[in-house]
Amino acid sequence: KMTTTTVLRLTLLLILLSSAFSELCNPQDKKVLLQIKKDLNNPYLLASWNPDTDCCDWYTIECDLKTHRIISLTIFDSPVYTNFSAQIPPSVGLLPYLETLEFHKLPNLTGPLQPAIAKLTNLKNLRISNTNLSGPVPSFLAQLTNLTFLDLSFNNLTGSIPGSLSQLPNLFSLQLDRNHLTGSIPSSFGSFKSNIAGIDLSHNNLTGPIPPSFVNLNSTTSLVLSRNKLEGDASVIFGPNKSFQIVDLSRNNLSFDLSKVEFSTSLTSLDLNHNKVFGKLPQGLTALNLQYLNVSYNRLCGQIPVGGKLQSFDIYEYFHNKCLCGSPLPKCT
């Protein structure tokens, strides 16, 4: 005959056994995550990473619903958390099923992009932004053939942009803006293997011309190259068959005759301010459904064509040109 104490003991044992067996998290993944936490100096941000609980329930973690392997690791700071100082742990490369890796708004995250990231062959989304990451944009990123989104913006990255990034067969969006990158734009960026939709290289120290190969960028809808030191002819970007909706080339040293440029009807935003663009505003601009236009601080001349959206913009979008005139600017004399 079982005593009450025995029943209680058995019940407790069954509870302990069931909780042990009900943990979905892969033991190896859990071990790696706890190493990552240690390498990040055990920040309060990762307080939920308790070794006694199922790691699929941890904050900033996502497990695959079928395999229960870790597929997403997104660590980002917010005002309620104590910030931490660390480098990207090499141990992140030991999560083989990872599809999303994100370190965002971590100003005390320093050091280079870890080569261990190259092991994450299933990675689709890599976002390391708003940190103090330094060093180059590594060419090993071109090995991550499943990558669709690459965002390394708002860091302290230096050196040139590796042309091999154009070989990524699934890349949809590339953001390298707001770093300290130098050198020229790789000519291979005119022939991405993927149908890349968005490229943002703005707020860097890029020099030289826009590659002539950009004439081949036919699937791209957004191109932002502003606030660099680019020079020469940018007319290769434009053409009636292009897919661009947004083109921002502002604050460079670009010099070309705008009157010879043909635009695609898809264009809704065009920013050329603070360059050395000359010639007249082409009549073709009146056919566009422009939501934004800025051609100020250039060397344009002649009357602003009448029609379309051109008269709906402010004088500030047109002023400081050589001899541009007509509404909304003063009448031509």
C-alpha cells in the first residue's frame, strides 16, 4: 500500500521527468546560446536565457516549429535595458540553422565582423546596424548564398566595398550606408546575379565615377548614393526602360547634361541637389507622377517645363541654379 509521501514523491518525479522530456530546444543550440551570453558579458538584455528553461521560450530567440532548431537570433537594445560592451561572439557561427541574425542599436558593440558568420550557410537576413562595428566589409559575405537582406548601416566600417557581393544569387536589399567606406563603387554592381531591388551606399566617402555598367540595372527600384564624393556622368542610371522609383544622387560632384536624360515613368522621387548638373530640365519630367523632386544647388538653366507635378514643388527644390526660371521660380526674362 502506497503512502501519501510515496505518491507525492512519484508525482514530483513524473513532473520532473515530463519537464525534462518536454524541452524542445536542441541541446547543442542551447549550449551555444549560453556561450554567446557569456561572451556578451551576461547582459541584462538576455536575462531570460536561463539554463533551466527551454531555450525556444527565450527572449530574442526563434525556433523552427518542426525541427526546434534555432533559426533566429535578434539582439537589439532599448532604453529599459542596461547596455553592454562586447564584440560579436565567434560562437554565433555554431548555430547552423540560423536564418536571421540581427544586432541593432548596440553602440558598445565593437570589433570586426566575425569570420565565423561565414559558416551560417542558411542565413537569409543579416542586420548589424547602429553599432560601433569597425574594420572592412568582408568579402566572405559572398559565401552566404541564401542571403536576401544585408544591412550593415550606421557603423564605423572602413575600406572598399567588395565587388563579390554582386555574386549573391538571392540578394534583394543591400544597405551599406552611414559608414566610412572609401574607394569606388564596384563595376560588378551593375550586374548583380539577383534581381536586387534596393541599393543604399549613401553617407560614405566613395569616390570616382558611377560605373558605366549601371546601365544594366533594370530590376532595381531604389538607388541611394547621396553624400559621397562621386563625380562624372550619372546619366547611365536613367532610361525609359528602368524600374527605378527612387533615385537619390544628392551631395556629390556629379556633372552631366540633364536635358539629354530620358526618365522611366516609374520614377516617383528624384534628388540631384548639391551637384554640378547642367543643361535644362527635360520636358519628360512633366509625364512623371513625382512625389519628390530636388534639383537645387546645380548649374541648370532655362525655363522649368510647365505641367505634371513640376509647379507643385517649392522654390527651395529649384533655387541656387545658374539661370533656372519659371514657376515656381521668378518668371523668365
